[in-house]
Amino acid sequence: MVWLNGEPKPLEGKTLKEVLEALGVEPERVAVLLNGEAYSGRELPPHVLQEGDEVEVVALMQGG
């Protein structure tokens, strides 16, 4: 299992881009943490998810 936002999901073999697409998330509106490393949703690494990976998808907010 892969941990996605704190919940186990069967996402092994998928890329981060595929996960965002499946979630219906626009990459430019999020940041992604993969095993503690932060990435812009626009510049995701080509990592193929493996058993035990931890992924957090964080929505970006604008303040004023």
C-alpha cells in the first residue's frame, strides 16, 4: 500500500501525475510531498510509487 494523505491506497505502479489525474486535481493548484520531499505540482518527479511510499497532496492557497 501507498499512504496518500494519511490513508493506505493501492497505488503501487502509478506515477504522481497519474495519482493527481485520478483525484481530479489540477497540478498547478497543489504541492506534493513524496516521502518528505516537496515538489510543485507542475514539476513532479517521474517516480513510480512503491510499497510504503508516503504522498501528501496539499492545496495551495492565496492570501491577501
